[in-house]
Amino acid sequence: MTSESIFILLSIIAYLGITIWIGVYFSKKGSASDTANFYLGGRGLNPIVTAMSAEASDMSSYLLMGLPGLAYLAGVAEVGWTVIGLAAGTYLNFLFVAKRLRVYSETIGANTVPQFFSKRYDDRRNTLSCLAAVVILIFFIPYTASGFKAVGTLFNSLFGWDYHLAMVFGAVVIIGYTVMGGFMAVSTTDLIQSIVMTVALCIIIVFGISCAGGLGTVINNAKELPGYLNLSQGYDAATGTAGSFGILPVISTLAWGLGYFGMPHILLRFMAIRNPEEIKISRRIASVWALLSMLVAVFIGIIGYSVSVAGEIPFLTTGSDSETIIICLANLMGKNGVFFAIVAGIIMAGILAATMSTADSQLLAASSSMSEDLLRDFLHIKMDDKTSMKVARGTVVAIAIIALFLAWNPNSSVFRVVSFAWAGFGAAFGPVMILALFWKKSTRGGATAGMFAGGAMVFIWKFLVAPMGGAFAIYELLPAFVVAFVADVAVSKVTFEPAKEIQDTFDLVVKKCKGENSAAFSEAKLADAEI
């Protein structure tokens, strides 16, 4: 190992050490003393942490691997419309869902997303929470696997370490601070990780442009590839010709934004913010950061192609290879002396941050689904807080182990794995969440039908319909979302309307949302000052 590689490694180790320390710190403060604190941090999240932890947990490894890799290979068409859809989804989710979910969940005493569904519809048998918990376990496992895959790819590409051992090492660190500090540890590390990710993106852009021969060279090289910079075409790397990106693929790709309405790890942030009025601040911060960070990630992919043209790094010809473009650029930077090796280490830490910030949130949400929603609520297994905490931590470990097995193949694509899990959550939870929050006449039967139809249609469309090609080869989230929405509405129309108590609670939440004033906000600031 060269001296430069040693300094890169030391930078990464220092970063990982900080995340472990955060877990220990919040563990000592009692953030993992009971389930309410472990899962929601006592609903005490400030608006900045809410915004940045939500976005960091959302952006995952596809921000620093998936998006740049796709842009490197195929230009701006698919990835550009994806960014537009995600940016719109971020803003609309904060605008419409965040405040009402925060108020509603506190009013009915729900600490998890499945619990919210059951209590919203007064589902005393907890079949809704059971179904929601199963959906979370099914789709979070491959999502978490994509994160572990990114960790393995990073250390394998950079240091030549065994891919599988690197994955296990990353998983141990993530599990460590998650089980020790719970929600507050996860949210705080997510805030730090979003900062590290931002620094990494900015540094790599400047360095990449320099290696490519200047901004003009980057643009000229991109223009030479047919359709590379065209949002309606894209570049077909297999044939070396312009592709075709018509209205149907555009709509399909924009549908990525629909996924936000059903992401449990993001919805939990909404439920945990200390004051509903502060969501306005979170919305502005999250929307700006999400858009800028994704645009920068796409630009890095374009820059990376020019660096390959300049002969500084080899051409990356496959999807899994192109997703290492930032790793290649950082590794190139690390060869220019100690200072740049340390900077390269920060960039590598940024990739780890993108991975860890999503994996930790997913593990936490999945563990809550197992201990709170399946065992305690559905199966009615009596557990005190101490036992429930042990189950929650055990679930984190178990899910991580399964995810490691799924990520065992180093040639799998981060972007494709994430896209499937994203579709699953968006279709199963998105329509049900929207109707639960905004339609008083939505029923338990309708919610159950919508959730089941959405989750099932993702599999049906992905593996049975989409392979037929043509107009059917669209992103599975779009048809599954529509089917789930229609199923929820249709079944709600033909079943008995909700009980008066449920409708009264709905009306109360609406009044609370409209009646929030600055007094509560002032109290929150006063509490901060006292602390």
C-alpha cells in the first residue's frame, strides 16, 4: 500500500470513528432507552436535521454512484428526467405530506408508519400494520443490500481489498451506531453525512474539470457523442449512436418522484420533527440541497467521460464499472501527494456517507416494523421496553445479514436495485398515505386493497409485463401507483364508510393543521435556549 493510500485510508477510518462515537454519545443520553426514543427520538428533531437527514437517507449510494454512472454511459436523457422527478417529489412531499403526517401521527399516538396506518383506520386486529411491516421487510432488504454493495465496491476499487470482507466491515460499522444510538444517532450522522457528501461533490467537480483539460473540453467531448446532451435522445453506448427518449419514457422516468410519498425512512422524519410549523424551513433546505446535489452528480458523470478521453482513467464500459467513476477520480487525486490523498479520503468518506445514511435509516425502520408492528401489535406478544429493544436490535442484525447475502454479487447495479425497491415503497405506501391524510372517506378495506395491489403490481409489471417491451417497458412504479390508488378508492366506495370516531379524528387533525400558530414555534425556540 502506497503512502497516499494510507492517508486515504486514515481519513476514512477517522470518519467512521466519528459515526461510532455519535452512536455511543446518544446511547449514553438515553436515545435508545425505550422504543419511543429509539424510533422517533421523542419527536424532538430540529428542522435542519429533519431536512438534511431526510435527504441524506434518501439520496443513498445512487447519488454518488448510480447517477454519475448512468450519466457517464448514456448522457443526460434518462438521468436528467429522473433528477427532475425526484426534485419535484421532494418538494411536494414536504409541502403536502410532512405537516399533516406529523400532526396526525401524534394525535393518534403512532410511532411507526405501519402503526400510523392501523391507528388511522382503527384497525384493532392490526392487519394493516402487519401488511405494511411485511412490505417494509421485503423492499428494505434489497435496498440495504445496494448500500452494502457500494461499500464493498469502494474498498475493492480503491485498495484492492476483498469485496466481501469490505462489505462485512461496512455493515458492522453501520449496525454499531444504529443499535447503540437509535433514531437520534441515525439522524445526526445523516446530517454530518450530507455535509460530507456536499464537500465530496464540490471537490471532485473542480478536480475532474482540471484533469479533463478545462470546462470547454468537457462540453466539446460530450457534444461529440450523438444525443449525449439531448434530453429527448440520450446516448446508446452499445451502438455508439443517439438513442430515443420519447414522451412515454419521460413520463415513466418522472414517476420516480411519486416514490417519495411512500418512503418509510423519510416519512419517519416528518413524524419526528419537534414542531409542525418548522417543516417550512425543512422544506426549503431539503428541496434546494436535493436539486443541486443531483445536478452536480450528473455533471460529474459527464466530466468523468472527458477524463477517460484524456487518458487519465480507463473507459468504463458497463453499468457496474461506470458507477465507480467518482472512486476512479478520487483515486487519481490521491496520487498527487499527501494533501490530495487526505482530500481523496474525504471524497471516499462521502461515498460511504451516501451509503450509510440510507442503510442506517432503513435498518431502523425495518427493526421497528418487526418488533412493534409484527410481534407486539399483530401477534400480540407481550414485551416490556427492554425486551422490545432487544428484538429491535436483533432485527437490525438479522436484516443486515440477509442484505449482505443479496449483495454478494459484485457485478450487480446499485441504480437498478434501488429503482426496484423505490418502486415497491412508492406504490405500496404512496397512494395509501395520500388518501389516508387527505380523504376522510378512505376505509380500512380500501387501504388494505391499495397497499396489497401496489406492492403486488410492482412485481407483476417488472417481471411479467415489462419484458414484453414497447409501451409496456415503463418504470414499474407508475402503473403500480395508479393501480394502488384506484384500488384504494374503489374498495373504499363499496365498503362501509369509516366510523364517526375515525372521521372526527380526521376533522380534528385538519383543524390542528390549519390552527397551528407561531406560539408553539416560540416555545420550541425557548426550549432550545434553555438547553
